[in-house]
Amino acid sequence: MRISKPLLRSGPAAAAAALALALAGPAAAAGISVSTTGTTVSVTTSACSQINGHWGTASLLSSGQTSPSQGRQVALSGTAAGQSAAWSNVGSGTYTVVVVCANGSTAGTQAVVVSPVSSPSATPSASPSRGVMGGLGGGSTDYGTVTLVAGGSLVGTGLLATAWYLRRRNRASHL
């Protein structure tokens, strides 16, 4: 009779789920959302409250900058339901967005990657210039002779080993 312990079997899965929730917890609780559109980075939050007419500031830090005062700062604007800030003409790279509320608490920190903007081509093309490459050797790479010979020898060796194994298996066992 086999006795299984379901708690041990679900242990690694439960631990992985708990770790994922623990790692996502601070970011989800922080309540900031960062997005990019082209060269514009924007952040929204609902974690700040207004003090003396100010919601707080949001800073865009490039790599090497460690404090919000070193980055590009903008004031948060909005209502009690949500505040936002945006930066335009941001170059490509990895940045960190830090939101500091008017009471001095950090609402959240999140990394964002700004991709280079590709300009549209002068003559739009509906199909690739060379078409789809198919057949032996793959669809996108031109393999050399050495690679093809090595691959062919591996396939041949596999076929011979399979035939030998099946032949030996079909023999009667003699003790």
C-alpha cells in the first residue's frame, strides 16, 4: 500500500506561490504604475494625499543616479482618486521611477525600459524582399558543410544504434 503525503507534494508549489506573492507584495501595495509610449514615460498612483496643495513629486532616475533629487523631477497632479506625472523626450535605456508623497513617504519605486523609437520606412512593404526560406537546413540560417556533416553523422549513428538495439531485443535469451 502506498501512502502519499499531499502536503509534501504541494510544498514546493506552495512555497513558489508564496515567494511570488511576497515579491509582488511590496510593488502591488506600493500602488504605482509606470508605462511608456514612445519616448514618454508616465506614472500613476493613488497612494499620496494632498498636503498644503501639493501631492508630491515623481523622479525619473537614469543608471548611476541613486536619489530622487538627482533625477528629472516633476510634481504630481490629479485628485484624491489618483495622481500622475509624465516625462517626454526620454532617451532609450533603463530608468527608475520614484514617487515621493508630500508627507515624505515613498509611494513606490519601479524600473522601466524605454526602447528606441523606430522611424517608419519610406516605402512600406507588404512582403519580405527574399520571401520565406524553407526546406532543409532551417528557415533563417545558412548552415555550413561541417555543420551538415556533423548533423548527418549524428542521425546516422542514432539509426544504427536503434537497429542494433531492436535486433538484440528480438533474439531469444540464452542463459
